Amino acid sequence: MQGKYLETYQSWMGDPEGFWKAQAERLDWFKPADKVFDAEAGVYGRWFAGAETNTCHNCLDRQIAAGRGTQKAIIYDSPMTGAKQSFTYDEVLTEVQAVAAVLKNHGIGKGDRVIIYMPMIPEAVFSMLACARIGAIHSVVFGGFAAHELAIRIDDCNAKAVISASCGLEPGRVVPYKPLLDHAIDMAQVKPEYSFVFQRDQHHAALRYEHGDVDLAKAVEVEKVNGTQVACEPVAATDPLYILYTSGTTGQPKGVVRDNGGHMVALAWTMENIYGVKPGEVFWAASDIGWVVGHSYIVYGPLLAGNTTILFEGKPVGTPDAGTFWRVVADHDVKVLFTAPTAFRAIRRDDPDGEFARKHDTSGLRALFLAGERADTETIKWAEKILDVPVIDHWWQTETGWPVAANPAGLGLLPVKYGSPAVAMPGYAIDVLDDAGHPVPRGTLGNIVVKLPLPPGCLVTFWNADERFRSSCLEEFPGYYKTADAGLVDEDGYVYVMARTDDIINCAGHRLSTGAMEEVCAMHPDVAECAVIGIADELKGQIPCGFLVLKHNVNRDFKVIEREIVQLVRDEIGPVAAFKNVMKVERLPKTRSGKILRGTMQKIADGMPWKMPATIDDPAILDEITVVLKQHGMAK
Ligand code: COA
Ligand code: AMP
């Protein structure tokens, strides 16, 4: 293997604590760690125990002290509104201090949870950093989730406040956020004391001041005029920086908890070593702050590393066309781009010959990173041809917060093997185990697991749910973290990630729980039972598809029921669920013990080879499912 990868990985393996201690030196600490790793603390140990720091200080104040005050920190580019605006590190600090002052004035402080439900606007990033500055714990909720999902999160983290905006913008429509927020608060058991609302020009929300609504921009303006300064609150390195809810196997999402210290250390290391960007350069993660990619690589990673980050409010296609990405790359001199494969599939569909790409000067771009779902070889090859840069598939999860496996551009690219996100990054010792927990030979499919302890930056637990974290991630394979991904490691150490081992699907780069969708379908009064599976889709990777068995006495038009159920999922989970395919079946295929054979149904739909499960109760039901799929044009 070329470059410094092997040497770096071995240096980590030889002395994990020494490796991360050295990486921590690039950051500021108010108090050094008593122990680099405390194996006795937390669920599986804690990194940088005893240290005190502040993530906002390291993102802003430290960079300014190092002379980056006048460098652009954030470039906001919105093809939705036509706005283009940049903020230097100095300017971001001013904005963040003003938001921090507003929060403090309303009694929000260290350890309080603040939900951020905002579109891709600079105020969202200022709000995240303001929480970090005062030691409050933010929890960003993606704008495509509906009121019910928001309510679940408000309750689970016992939010003291919500920061929101009057609206989000989707192509061709304005999405008013305030009615969703009000509905969520009405539904939630916990009533946040304040809702800070940023009024956007596209739509003004009616504020209910008597219910604790605050006009965020007005309050911020007062602090800016007064020049209010807010010092960074020292927090323990092990204190939570944020909670990010992600889909689990049930409707109850898992609150991934990220700490302050380990998170900074890991992300700062990745920017130069994995992504190969130097301080001062422009890095663009075309994602959303509601997802982990947005947390790690729109906000924290680039700022911790002294980069300029891009906040893009738009879509890869249709805003206005498939050339938007190339326009942004050219306009802002983007050096490294990171997005989901689905975005490239959408661009390729609209511009197969790359004509839009030729209209813009993308020669400054050095690499494209893809993650969030399996990157198909055709898409990678197409992107390589269009952009003439290395296209790097890398694999990670909300839980890990940074790549588990990648081809590290900064350490020197390794040979590309299509279909593989390359090799384990320092911090991760990857094994593949069979269902009984025994290692399988190289090249054999199994459960991908990571040896404990997880490296800095990975989740430390689920919010208020240590036991759920243990039982869902650590118990099945003792001594390991279960990724819930199936795959293999080949002779050269290249990882291949093939499928989830649970009911999570990846739709348009968004992680969704089919279990949660089943729970919603089952709420419909006409539904006796149901199964939701992910079916392969050329654009989105996978799309959810519901199979419904209706109650015997139901004789309403199925088209009406179908519309109601699609709407129900949209109302309960949100438009992001992309739940549009519903089929009526007489029976669901089950094992003799009553387990629905979702995996077999999925294989049939995807046209994959499948075997009749030995435990099946009635094999004829699979034929019935095949017929229904064919009738709907859904069988491959
Ligand atoms: N607020 C409100 N609604 C939202 C939303 C948001 N932030 N994000 C998505 N939605 C809505 C969409 O408008 C759509 O609504 P519709 O059913 O009324 O059309 C629905 O949720 C489904 O959205 P999506 O699955 O994203 O489909 P799409 O057709 O709008 O876009 C892509 C398809 C591929 C262009 C888009 O999904 C994309 O850019 N994906 C990349 C995702 C990504 O960056 N993931 C992060 C990991 S790196
Ligand atoms: P999320 O938590 O939303 O980032 O989704 C994580 C899941 O997405 C992983 O567990 C994988 O199933 C899938 N995933 C992410 N990146 C890749 C990749 N490069 N290749 C294959 N699957 C991926």
C-alpha cells in the first residue's frame, strides 16, 4: 500500500491513546485530560476524561487568535432564494455571541437541551455554535420531518427551548415551519419555555408571544447593537455537545450523544488526513444540517480545521438545473466536495453527457467523496469521467460521526476497488463475524463489527438510554460495536458494505426506519396488519413499499385507503419518508412462529436470488406477493 496510510494505521494500533493524545494537541483545552481514555467511565469508556474545553471556542475564537478572523468561515449559497452571502470567522463570532446572549437572557445555559428545527440558513449554524458556546446541548431536527417526529424529540430530550424559522423552501413550495412546530408542542408532553423564530422574507410566521415565542432576528439585533460578548462556557470534554436522533428499529428514534472533546479531536484529524483539505481551503458537504454529515462536515469539521464551509440551500437538480453543483464549485473555488451518491444519480439522469459540467470551471476541485448509502460503480465511474478527479466512496453512520472506512486522500490515495469504501481508518479495528459471533474467513459475508472501545468522536451512548445502547449495539457481539451493516473484508483489508441487518433503509441518502412506517400504517383503522420493505430504486437507492392486509369487514375503495395511508405517513413521519407505494395483499408471508418474511419479500421485489425459507408457514403466499408486485410494476 502506498502513502502514509499503513504507517498511520499501525501507529494508532501500536498506541491508540498516544495517537489520539497527539491529535488533541492541535486544539485548545482549558484543562488537560487526567486520562486520555478512561476505560471505567461511561458505557464502554470515555475519551479525554477530566479535560475541559469548549467546541465553539475551538471553531471560532481559536481560529481568530491564529489569524483567521478575516478569512471566510461560511459561504451561504441559496439557489432557492438567489441569496449568496459570506461570513468571516470574525463575523460568525459576532453572530454567534449575539444568539448566545439571547439564549442566556432567556435562562438557557449549560446542559439545557435546545431543539433546532431550521432550514439551511446561516442562522441555523449560528444557533448550533451558540449552544456549544454556552454549553447547551443542541438537537437538530431535519426540516422534512413532520410535527409528530418533532414532538417525540422534544419529549425525549426534555427540550427547554426550540430555535426555528418561519419556513423552509422546497422546489415550487414554501414549507411553513411554525404550524408544524406549534402542533408538535401541542402534542408533546414537555412544553419548551421558548420558541425562537427566525422570520424569513418568503413567509412570516404568526408569533404567539404569550406562549413564549421570540422573534430571533430582532432579539439578536439588540445584542449586536449593544456589542454583547459572551465568553465560552468551559465544559467537560465528556459533556454532550449534541444529541442527534436517528432511525432505529422502532418508531422511537435513538438519540445519538456526541461529546465535546473526542468529537473535536476526531473531526480535526479527518479534515486533513481523510479529506485532504488544508486550513484556508474551501470544503463543501452538500448535505443538510439535520443529518450527521451536516453536523460533522458542514459545521464542526471544517471550522475546527480552519476551512471555509459552504451552506447550500438547494437540490442537485431542479434548482435551477443539473449544473448547480458545478456552478457552486466554480463560484466558490471548492477544493473537496462531499455528497450522497443519490445526488449524483439525479444529476446524471438529467445530464447524462455532463454538458452542464462543461459550462463551469471545476478545475479547482481535487476530490469527490460519497457516503450515506452504497455507491454504485456506474455512478462512480460517471462522476470520475465528468469531473476528472478521484471519486472516493467512504462508509460511516450517524453513530460513528466520522468515517469508519475510507480511501484517505490526505494520507495518499490507495488503489481504488469499485464497490468498496476502502480500508479501516485509525481508531477502527473492523472484524466480520457470523451470527454466532465467530470471525469469518476473509472474503466471507457476515456482520461488520468494530472492536471496542470506539474511537473519539463516536457516540458515547443514546440520550437517557444507556441500556438501549448496550442492548442494541454492544450486547449481541460482546467486546464489539455492532454496525448493523452486513459485508465483508477482502484479502487486502478492503471493506465491502452490502446491506443493513435491521429494518433501516436508505432512501435518497436519508436513513429511514421501515418499522416506524409499519407502526404508522397499523394506526389506520382499516389495516389488520402490514409490512414495509425497502425496494431498490434507480434514483433514490431504495424506496419504501407497504403491503397491507385489510380487516375482513372493510369494503371501501382501496384507492381512498391508499391515499389516506400515504397522507398518514406524511403527517406522522414527514415527506422525507417518501412513502408513496402501497399494495393490498390478502396475506403476509410468515414463518411458523409468526415472523413476517420481509427479507424474502425484498429479494423477490429486487429480482435477487432467494431461497424458500425452511420455516415458512405457507409457501403459496410468496407467489401471491410476486403477483401483486408484478401487477404494480414493482418486481424487477
Ligand atoms: N423540508 C421539507 N420537506 C422536505 C425536505 C425539507 N428539508 N427535504 C425533503 N423534503 C420533501 C421533498 O420536498 C419531497 O416532498 P414531495 O414528496 O412532496 O415531493 C419529499 O420530502 C421526499 O424528498 P426526497 O426523497 O429528498 O426526494 P426529492 O425528489 O425531493 O429529491 C434528490 C431527490 C435525490 C434530489 C434528493 O433527495 C437529494 O438531494 N438527496 C441527497 C440527500 C443528501 O444529501 N443526504 C445526506 C447524506 S450525505
Ligand atoms: P446514516 O446514519 O444516515 O449516515 O446511515 C448510515 C448507514 O448508511 C450505514 O449503516 C450504511 O448502511 C449506509 N451507508 C453509509 N455510507 C455507506 C457506504 N459508503 N456504502 C454502503 N453503505 C453506506
